[in-house]
Amino acid sequence: MMTGTIKRLTDKGFGFITPDEAGAKDVFFHSSALIDMVFDELREGDKVSFETEDSEKGPRAVNVQRAA
């Protein structure tokens, strides 16, 4: 699992996470990738853990949950 910070949220149910790993690029996520929370509970700056998978548009975050 990787960790990161919610960088940006949209009103369309998706956003971007900035990984804590130095030099890593921001990762897209969709509200369907959230575990044990709903999109409206997220705020920019929240710490999360996540995994990534490849998609046709590049890497995306899956299994996104609040960091412990």
C-alpha cells in the first residue's frame, strides 16, 4: 500500500492524490475506488492509503481509504 494526500477533488466524483513517495506523479482516483467512506467525507489535504493499477489513461488509485 502507498500513502498520500488528497490534492484535488471535483464535483464529478473523482480527484487526485499526491503520493508521499518522492518524485511520484499525482494519481487519479474515482469515488468507486473508496473503501469504508463516501466521496463527500473527503477533504483536500486528507491522508489516505491506496494501491495503483494501470488503466488506459495511465495509473489510477484503487482501494483508497483513510490512512491509519
